[in-house]
Amino acid sequence: MKVAVVSFEVYPLAKVGGLADVAGALPKALKKKGIDVSIFMPFHKKVKDNVKKLELPLKKVLDEFDLGLDTTEKASLFQTILPGTDIPVYLVENAHYFSSEDVYGSPDGGEQAIFFTKAVLESIKKMGEPFDVIHANDWQTGLLPVYLKTVYSNDAIFSRTATVYTIHNLGYQGIFDRLYMDFAKLPGYLFNPDGVEFYGKLNFMKGGIIFSDIVNTVSPTYAQEIKTPEYGEKLEGVLQARSDVLYGVLNGIDYEENDPSSDKRIPYHYSVDNMDGKWKDKEELQKEMGLEVKPDIPVIGLISRLVDQKGLDLVNDVMRYVMSCGVQFVLLGTGDKKYEESFSNLAKEFPGKAGVKIGFDINLAQRIYAGSDFFLMPSRYEPCGLGQMYSLRYGTIPIVRYTGGLADTVNEFDGEKGNGFGFKPYDSAYLARTIVKALYYYNRKDDMKTLIRNAMTTDLSWERSAQEYLKLYNLALKNH
Ligand code: ADP
């Protein structure tokens, strides 16, 4: 099977968020399963820098060509490889659209996305080799399935190409003025409520949802939740209408980069069979964060963008009470001023007990994942969530709100089975009770051992996810 993964970000060539991790890791795992996989992404300035820095091979595949859009800008196509593999990465080049420092820094994100999407399809046509499946991601490539089912519907090269469309974050849909229909040269009849129109505007993500053969999001629970008004961001009706082809596939994490037995970012190494290093990491973390160095006090960690999505109002509500239960608290994050201030104040109120670092620091993050006993993540909504997965991998027990990917990766510990603790109602009293329950188990050393073992042996690998995507690709081919 020949698959093209199309994404605006691909780790390590250009990364802003979780999309890059998926687009960088999934192709590797697919390749291991025998899939002939290629990647298409824009030749961002950042990608140029990284191709040089990583000394990757680079060749020009297609000279400048016209895209049939309402612009005189032309595209050309380059090719490199995904570092450490022989997976081809096709790079759409255009100085006007892809030169900004920031991947999403173009003054016109709508034109930029359309240009990229159309260039991918034209490139495939010019290269003359059909794909069985095109896997598009997020709003930037939402119009790709729309083009295939309309403008390109009679092109022989795409006649057997099926599409899978993945929603990584329903909060960003790509909503633009109707005029972008003209720029894209999309047929006017598409601009209606059964097509790409959305409250008088053009909605790229809506196009992806309606016109692809299979739609998925990044966890099974989130795939259910987004069909409701509470989580649906006004697309719940469209998602309900497509529920027969709507799936949820959990992301994985990179097991090699995130391995407590070899991670260079943490001071001491450990594994499920020898945990001594973790207790030394805890001691180092206590020192680094200015906490009293005491092995028996439970340390609760939190690493997050400090935004409402992450349930931080609940944390604020309960933390003073929780501190009175004899715990230490470590927080790393940046974001809304109100949270930065309230957590900084907490650290002042509880010297030696609460350590708060406002900032973005991936190395400290890793030391917190390794050195904490518990990890707090009571999100309001969470498409997949990585924090809880890293903490499980490092034997740090997640305390979560059971929503989205958190509900799919964390299971309530019952003394034997389960890898963490959680609650459902968005209510601080439930969070407080859940923390108290976790602390009860903390004092039962044998239970704690079982719990840590369960956490560290939870399967969060990309191999599992790739298997699921393979199923979706086959379904897409069948539906097509
Ligand atoms: P989201 O993508 O909504 O921010 P995720 O849990 O999916 O949430 O991913 C967040 C990732 O970013 C995690 O890997 C987390 O460790 C990391 N992260 C968040 N805030 C910080 C920070 N201040 N410093 C370092 N890493 C952070």
C-alpha cells in the first residue's frame, strides 16, 4: 500500500505542537509494517535551516509550475528524507508563502494553506505515481479531500486514491471569508451548508470532515465527545452526520526518546525492575525546586500550557487544601497571566513545599516527569494529551479528569489493576477527593509498587497506533 501523509509540521523538520510528533513518528511505524509511505510538507524556512543543520540530502524534483489558483505565484518541489530513515519527504517550495520564521507566521494563512494543498495534488499528478491513500491532517489540509472529490474527480491518477482526514484539534478550524473560494478556484456550488459553508464563511476543516472517506481524531473518547454541543465547537451536527466513518486513534509516544533507562535529560536512570534512580531523581528535583529534601513526602507535578482548557481553575481551588495534606507541589508552565500569578503566589505562601517555574523548559519538564510521584492533569477537554503518557512511562502516577485521551489512557487503580486516578464531573470537590484517594495509596507501599509497575508497562507505543491507522487506511479504500 502506498500512502502519502500530508502535514504542515513534521518532527524534527518543523515542530510547533503535537501534530509534528504524529507526522514524524507515524510514518516510521507504518514503514516498519511494510507500508510504502511518503510525507508532503511545506518547505518552511525552519525546514531549510534544519535540512542544513542535520546535513540531510536535498534534491529538486520539479521545476516551477503553475497551480491553477487565482495567483501568479508558482510552486516547485524538493525532496529530502525523514532523519534516520529513507522515507521521502516532499517539500513544497514558494518564497512568498513559506519564508516566515514561524511556520504559522504567514500574513495570509488561508492562501498559504490552499497553496500548499493544491501544490501537493499537482505534484502527485506531475510525478505521475498514484497513491492508494492520502492522509491529510488538521485544517490546513482540509480542502484536499474537497479538491479530490470535485476539481480532480475525473483525473485518472486519483481514481483509486482514498482519503483519511485526522482532526488533531477541533478548536482550530480554518474559517475564512467566502472570497477564498475564488482564490482556491473551487466550484461555487460547494458554498452551502452541506458543503464547505459555515455561518456565511468558508470552513476548511468542515470540508475535510465532509469530503474524506474516513475521518478520525486522536482518541476514541474525544471522537465521541465532539459529536455533542459541549465539545463539538459548532461542528457537532456535521460530525454526527459522519459518525459512520468517524474513528478515534490514540497517538503514541516515542519510546526511544522517552526512556527512563537512557534519557540523557534526567540525572539518574531507572527501569521498572530497578527503581532506585527514580528516588534519586526525586531528591534532585526537590533540591532544584527549593523544596525540603524528604523522600517520604509525595511530590505532585504539573507541566502545562497555563490556559483554561487544562482545568487549572480546579487546581487553584483545591491546592491550598491539598498542601495541608502534607504534599509537595511542582509546577512548570507559561500562559495566561491570571494563572502565572496565582501559582507564583502559591509558591510564596508555601516555601519549601511548593516550587513554581514560569517558563518553557523541555529539560526541566523531563526531570519533573521522572522526579515526581504524581502528575496532575484535570483538563476541561483533551483531544489526546501527551503529559499523562510521558508520566506513565516514567512511573509517575497520573491524576486526571476522565475526558478525551485522558479517559483512554488512564484507568482507575483498584489495588490490583489500573494505572492512575481520575474523576468525571468538572468540579473541584471531585478533584480534591481524587487527590486524597491517590495519597491513601501512596502510603501503602506494596500497592504503590503495583501501581507504578502498571503505569510503566502501559502500552503507549506508536506500533499500536500504526496498526489502527492501517485499519483505517483499508477501510478508506473500501469506502472509496
Ligand atoms: P497540549 O498539546 O494541549 O499543550 P499535550 O499534553 O498534548 O497538551 O502536550 C503538551 C506537551 O508540551 C507535553 O509534552 C508537555 O510536557 C509539554 N509542555 C507543556 N508546557 C511546557 C513547559 N512550560 N515547558 C516544557 N514543556 C512543556
